[in-house]
Amino acid sequence: MESEMTMISKEFFNSARSNLFTIQDAVQYLEKEAKMRTLREKLEKFSHGQDLRKILVQGLLENDPNRKKDAVERRVRGWLGNNSSIHSIKKQDAIEVCFILKLSMEEADQFVAMVSEEALHYRNPDEIVYIFALQHGLSYKEAAELNEQMMKKISIVKDGKEPAEDSFTPVIRREIDALQSKEELADYLEHAAGRLGRYHNHAYQEFMDRLKLLENPPSENLRMEEDHKEKHFTMRDILREYLFEKNILYAKEKERLGKKKDRDLSAEERLVFTKVQESVSASWPDETTLSKMKSRKTDVTRKVLILLFLATDRGRDWRELPEYYWTEERKEKDGAEAQNKTDHGMDGETIPEYWYEDMDDAMTRDEAFEDLYIRLNDMLLLCGFAPLDPRSPFDWLILYCICVEDMFDVDIRMRGVFKEMFGERTEEENNE
């Protein structure tokens, strides 16, 4: 994965794992040196040397003749502006760009993930037809017309709280990849509607498994303070203890209040976020958001999954993985013994000894980092999200925080980083 990085990305990746920075140095480095990837850079990466301005304007006008040329040109200028604050576009717009740039399926998946942090979602009824169209060389205009025809067949799609085993994306993907005609697509959508959904099933399963560990933590396995052992955690507890509520949400509230014109605050009292702080804190979950994720009223986010993964990590995956997870490549890589694991590790069962063989205490710092880095990226990819990007401020901080001598130090470093960057709510403020 590191070999696929650009020179700038490698520079930031190596700086995060260099072990040269104190927590204060790391935050200052990110503020002063961060080169967040612009939307223009993301587009150029997949342009194959084409004149982006020309091909994007032309493509957008061809896809919808009702668009006004002046408005389209302004839109494209915004996307390509060197000093633009735009770092992303809506996922549907990104999909349209895939058609305009004539990207392969692999390139389209990479591009959409880069601009939206989420890959193409084969279960999503809003995307399936466009995925089929990309696979079969249709134009965006043809894809939009086909999607309109198919909408009636998938209008009943809803996300259930308990996803069926055959409704996970890898299973659906294999079925869609096998479709050869529009007629086969129509028949498939009509019969598979009950297995489709707009939310990520594997991400939800991952979220729920790790949330349960935090709600009812087994004291021998989690990194917890003595007075929290054997305690049932509420959503508010989890937000405070593991999702850094008293740092990030505290600072976001101060920043919001500082923007109010009727607030009589001095320059010192007024908090104004830097671009890095805005990027790190964007879409940070609150108690309501977490509850909606749990009840499946909103989709699980990439940021929440990363934080929960690090809060509950106990080494190599300790749960039985579903059969679809074991691709031929993974079977060859991980071995037959790993495929045959039966222990879920959820209710105090005995974990097979081989699962922890040659793990944390036998690893060097670099080996421990590599192991955690690979497993975290594997989890993100399996859940349909983009892997860690060293040019994303939040991802860079995660890379910095997991590069420690002992996995138990990850939480300590994360607490230090977020306190340094956002401050911390005092007990007095907490009781107000």
C-alpha cells in the first residue's frame, strides 16, 4: 500500500511513523506542513493527461443539455481552482465524473473513495445501475435513463436492523458482476430488492460488535481504568471515554458560540478553527448520532469505525469471519488454520493460542505498527471505506498515534493529541 503513494504522501506517511515528534510537535507539524489533497489533485490523478477543464465542461453539458454553460464553467473552475477550499464533491457527482473521464471499474472505485471516503456501494439501489453501466461501457446519459427505468423495481428497499448473511456487499457484488444484459439486471433488481440497502451492512456489524464490547466491557481485555471495570457504559460514557467528547465536541461548541454575533467575547475567548482543526473535527459524532447509528436510522461513518476499532483492538481479528471474507488470495495469505477459526471472542470464550502467537510482546515498534496499520486498513476496505490517507489530517493523526512501542499506548497518545489540538472541558464546565 505504501508503494502506491505519491512522493508527498510518502513524506507525510514517513513523518507520522518516524517517532521524532512529541505530541506538541506533531500537532504543530500538522498545522504548519499539512498539504491537504485538493479536488484538483484528485481529478488530475485520474485524468490520464486530458485537458480537465475542457473535458469536464463538455461532459457535464452533454450529460444534461438543460445545464447553462456559464454555470457549468463556474462549477468546473471551482473544482479545479488551485486555492480552492473544495476538497470533495457529492458522491453522485463523483460517479458522473467517472463516466466523463472514462475510468475503468477499478479506477472508478478508487476515485469515488478518494473524494467521498466511501467506495462504490454495490448494495445501494442508488448506485447499482451506474455500477452496471460502468462495467458495460454505457454513457452517463444512458446510465441515468436506465436508472430511471429501474427505480420502480427497487423503490421498496429498506435497511433492516439485522442484515441477512447473503446481503453483504461481497456477495451482492459477485452477483452483479455476473449480470450480462439490461434484462438480467432488471430481473435481478426485482428479486433482490429485499437484500439491498443504502447503509453499509458490514460497517454496521463491525460497529455493533465493537460497541457491545464498550457497553459491557470485559475488564481483562480492554484498556480501561480500574474504576471503570465491570461497569455498563451508556452511549454518553462511550462518547466521553473513547470518542474524545470533552475535547472535540467541547471545542466545536466553543467555536459555534464564538461565531454568534450577540456573544460579547474578546479575541482571546473567541475560538476560530484552523483548516486542520476543521478537517479533523468534521462530522464528529455526538450522542444522538451514535444512537441513530445503533438503531440504523443513519449510516455508520468511517471516522466512528476507526475510533471504535482502536478503542477495542486486541490484536489480530478475534471473531469468526463470514465465509465471503475468505477470498482465495486471503486464504493463501492467512492460511487454512485462520479460515477455520470458530471462536467469536465475545462472551469470554477461550481464544485459540495460535491467534496471539508472536504478537504484540514479541514485535518491534515497526512490526506492531505494520500489523495494526494493515488490520485497520483491511477493516476499512471490507466495510466499503477508503484506507488511511496520510494527507488527511485526521488519518495522519491516527497514523501518528498507532506508531508506539506498546498497543496500550495508542489511547494515551490519542488523548494527548486531541487535548493539545482542541483543549479540554474542565470538571467545573462539565457541571455547569
